[in-house]
Amino acid sequence: MGKLSNYKTKRVIGCLTNKLNIAFRSGNEQTGWFEVEGQKILRVTVPKEHGGSSGSSLSKRVARKVINSLRLTNEEFDSLYECPMSGTDFRKKVDNLIKSGKL
């Protein structure tokens, strides 16, 4: 099982932006979409950091919501966060979910 409470908010957003090309819009929460061929497929919401701490971590509840919104297991998200999983690998997973009718 993944570590759920050790994901740094800033790093999660950077990972999702750089690897998955998710463009987050600002507000009370940062929300973005993973798109396939211009179609919005998966919506991801990450709350803004509070208190100006650049080292703040996602709560377990929020981490679980982010992982679920990406249709990943804890281990797969760990792989995406720690870098073994590329954006291409994630796209293949989403394509398989689409083909199987789960998305």
C-alpha cells in the first residue's frame, strides 16, 4: 500500500502538470483535466496550500481523492509521483480503461 500522507502538494501539482499535461486553473482549489484527443476525460482537484508552507503534504483523505480521480492504485500513484511511471504509461492505462468501458 502507498504512503498516502507523504505526498507534497507542490510536487503533486508539478508532476501532474509536467507528466500528464494537466493545466490547473486557480481558485479555492486547483482543478484540471486529463485530456485525450482534446476530450476531457479525468477531472483532478488539488486544494491550495495554506499558510504559505512550501513543504505541506496532502492529507490522506485528499491524497485518496486525487488517486481515485486518476483511476490509479496507491502503488501506481507512487510510481507516477516517484518518476518510474511516465505520462505515456499513464496514457496507455487510460486508453485501456476507455477500451474496457470503465471510462
